[in-house]
Amino acid sequence: MPIHVRAEPGDYAEACLLPGDPLRARAVAETFLEDVRETNSERGLLGYTGTFEGKPVSAQATGMGAPSASIVVEELIRLGVKKLLRIGTCGGLAPDLALGDIVVVLSATPNDGATAALAGGEPHAPTADWELVHGAVHAAKTLGTKVRVGPVVTTDLFYDPDPERAKRWAARGMLAVEMEAAAILTLGALRGVQAGCLLLVSDTLSGGEFTRIGDAELAEAVDRLAALALATVTGK
């Protein structure tokens, strides 16, 4: 039994959604899954397994940041998970991204320590599994959900002391900034499993101004994100 995800092989489905927030994992399970059971509560990292339209799916919180996400992903893979899809929030960098928009991640520039450690300090371009990217775009068309597809950047800092860094990322074509994707995508490649990422724009940083989504709008957008993620991992 792993140290942080206290479960046994078979407790998790082969397809697992990875929200950072434990309460979001619970909300996804209670709102969208049937025959749900709790599979983990260690350290408050809530995990659940159920079915979505008859297909087994799990939702497991990773906590905040690449180090925490890396621990959870390593242990889920040991438990038999083969398809990992992060569903999280991000800060929009592209000027045409609005609050509530969804980004299908192609790649995640690693500006974090965990990814650098996993890559042994060598240059590395964390890239999402193409089947998950294609599946998300196809599912979005079916659901009528607007998405943007492109690169993001993963950072260790939510409160960045450099106010100009976001502008430099945006100038290099990064759509958004978040805190876990690069490590998750790197572990997917290293361990031979599928890994992808769907992000909801909860904040915008373009133009040097910080704007935050409202609570009601966030809840509605999270439901859209979860529906898209579930359709992606189940092939609906």
C-alpha cells in the first residue's frame, strides 16, 4: 500500500481525473459519478472511484504544486492507473482568454523544481498525450464547449515577486500559467502512461492586471470542465 494514497490495486480505475483541490474531487464524484466510493482520505487528499455512463473512472486530488502532484501520480501509477488527466485552474496570459474559458494543454514549459529533478537537469519539453488532446477537442465539439489548445507554463509560485514574468511568458506564446502540469506530463512519459491536462481560466493576468472569477461562475465552469474531462477519458 502506498504511503500517501492509502489504497490497494483495483481501488482506482485505469482512468483518473486529477483536480488539485480535494473538495473539487469530491464534487466531481458526487455530481457526475455513480456507485461512488471513497478510495483515499490520507492527508486530506480525497480520492473516489465510480462509473460514468457505465465506465469506471476515478477522481483523486493532488494538492497544490508539482511536488505534491508528483507524489500522488507516482502512487496512482503503482496502483494501476494508466490514464491521468489533470483538471485544474490557471491564470490566463493570452489577452483573448476570458474568465471561465477552458484550455486543452499541448505542452507545459517547466519553470518548477520537480520537473527539473525528474529530467535530471537536462532540457525537456513536457508534452501531453496526443490521444487525450485529440479526445478533448473531439469531446468539446460534441458538447458544444469552446476550448483553446496550446502551451502553458508550470511554476512553483502563485505569488510571483517578478511582476514582469507573466508578460514575458505571454510574449513567448504561453496561454496560461499553472502549478502542476509539467511534472504530471513528465511522469506520464517516464512511466509509460497517458497524461494530459485541461485547465479552467480562474484568473487573468494579461495587461498587468489581476482579475478573479466569481464563486458562482467558478462552480458553473468547473462543471463544464469536469464534463469535458469525463467525456475525454471515457471516449464519449
